[in-house]
Amino acid sequence: MAESNAYLDMDLLRFTTAGSVDDGKSTLIGRLLYDSKSIFEDQMEAIEQASTKKGEERVNLALLTDGLRAEREQGITIDVAYRYFATPKRKFIIADTPGHIQYTRNMITGASTANLAIILVDARHGIVEQTSRHSFIASMLGIPHIVYCINKMDLVDYSQERYEEIKDDLEEFSSKLETKDIRFIPMSALFGDNVVNRSENMDWYQGSTLLHTLETVHIASDHNHIDCRFPVQYVVRPQSSDYPDYRGFAGRVAGGVFKKGDDIMVMPSGFTSKIAAIDTMDGEIEEAFAPMSVTIRLEDEIDISRGDMIVRPNNQPDSEQDVEAMMCWLSEKPMTPNGKYYLKHTSRDARCMIKEINYKLDINTLHRNEEDKNIEMNDIARIKLRTTIPLFVDRYQRNRTTGSFVLIDEATNNTVAACMVI
């Protein structure tokens, strides 16, 4: 029992892989799972058979993640594939995202919750268009850590000069990004150099292997523990004989630390109270912080419902009806100018109208096009919209939960856009 609890208490790191087509993203994940002994024997047998059937000279580890038939036939990644594995130090969720430009929306979906992005760079080609695009998207999505894996070092004879040259280019390029923690690892995913085990072919590289980096990167401060934000999802009123007067507000902490006895304020009403208790499935606790799911009880009977937010009286998010955001359009149906959409932000629902498209971003050159207002699938644009009720927002770079929302088509109920508050 103690062992299973230890597993539950382990840190969870979510990371995403990105890079140009054929940079070896799926092979890298296959190698990571294989060398860290996270593959079952029957899975291994299946990919050995599939590799032989395709007439390949060695086991194709990329087949571990490319699960769709179309992906295997074309040898590309189309959809986001999630894989789970664990080492004695940490649990991991990998989002293997596509490299093609027409799957930008899939990449944004996979990367939106990641703590770390692995961006692969082919040692033969160095920085290409996709490198800058994916680095920009990772930075725009507020991913705190980026690891550039300079892959296929075996094809440049494990040359230290070539690695240093690419590293210098990447350092110069990434200085424009908002991400602070950027690292570089030379590797060969095909042969496993510096993925899980240190490379004998690159004894000139003294840094960490990829797995060691993933196990040790500091993620405790990735959540905002300064600004207290608690969007209420549900009001708990059992009204049973055991709990005749129980009234708790259930939700997930989106930021900050809430402690028993803290002064709080409720938005939008502005009523204030103190925290009487914080309850979880395992009983009462003294404090709650992001991303814990808890039920908060207050000392006073205040009218609170789903969509309200519990905050500190002296630290509140902006209450806005006119919101500016960066948006990635996810739908095959183009955006309607001045269109009306349904909006979901934390636990709050509203209707909104797109008032203005400031510019469309060319993600290859980062050029802002203010003339073209036609927003289609995979386009990234800066927009202004007006909502029917105020949203309680922070800047996305400050809080990824309260700084993001999605737009939904009222007719089809499809999610059509992912937005980040500026």
C-alpha cells in the first residue's frame, strides 16, 4: 500500500515534443520508453513484426507512438499521441505532436498543458522554419522550459563543432523568446546517444542526458503560487442527516495558496469572508495550492454559484468585458467577421462577439499582417472581443489557467478557437 501511495505522490511532468517532419520525434519517444524499460514485451514484439513487415533493417521505435494507420503508412505524425511512463523519480505524460504546418492546431492542443517542450533539430540542417515556428508557439503558450535536442548527431560524425555552431544559432534565436529556461542536448535517438544513457561517441559533452534532465528539471514553481485564484465549479450541499448544514464550494485551485483562516473576497459580488475549512476526499487539510482540487468552506453564508471566483481582497484579477487575446483558430470553418460565439473561461460561461482583428501572425517569419482579416484553420491572430458578462482574467504569461479560454460555435457546439489573454 505504501508503494502505491508513493507512486501517487510522485511529481508529474507533462512534456511535449515538436520539430520538423522527419526530425525523429516519434523515434526519440520510442527510444526514451525503450531504454527506460517502459515498454511491455507484447508491444515490443508488435513493433518488431511491423518493422520486419515494412522491410526495415532495425526495429522502428517510432511505431510506438504513431498509432493511427494513416500515420504508419505515411511515416508521419498527424494526431497528438499521449504516452504515460514513470521512473523511480517522476511520472511523465508525453504529448507527441505533429510537425506539419497544417497540424498547428494539434500542436497547440498538445502543448497547452505542458511544463516542458522538447524541440528537435536535425544536426544536418540546423535551424529550419519549423524550429522557429515551434519555438514561438512554445513561448506563446507559456511553456516554462524548452530543451533543444540536436538529433541525428550520428549523421555528422558526432561533430562537436557542428553542435556548437547550431547551439550558437539557437541561443541567438531563442533570446527573443519569453521562455527563461532553455537547454541544449546533442543526441542520436536512433542509437540512443544521450537519451537515457550517456553517449560514448560524444565524450566532449559534459551535460545531462535527456532523461536525467526530465527527472530533475525544477517544476514546483511553474504554477503561480502568488495570486490566489479559485474558480468555483460546484456548490456542495448534501443536506443529509450527517451533514445538515454543510455548504462547500468545490473547484480546482488556479493559483496561489489558500489557508484556513485566510481573508477572501468573492467576485463578482465583492462580498468578503474567512476560510473556515478546506476539505478533500481524504479529509480536512490546512492549505491548498495549484493544481489541487478541493472544497472550501467559509465562515459566512454568502451567495456563491458556479462561475464565481474566490480571491484575496488585496489581489484580484482584472474584471473585463473587453478582452484582447492571441487566438489559434481550430475549426475547418473560417471565422465569421463580427461573429458571435459561446465562450468558456475557467468555470464561467458567457457569450461574446469578435469586435476586431488587430493582425494575423505569419508564424514562419513572425511578421504581423494587418491587412488580411480572413482567419482560417491553424491561423494565429490577435483579436478583441466583447463578452456579455465580465471575465476574471490575468495575463496568460502570469497564469495559464485564468489567462486562457476557448470559443465554441453556438450552432455546432464545436470548439473553434483557443485564446490566450494578452
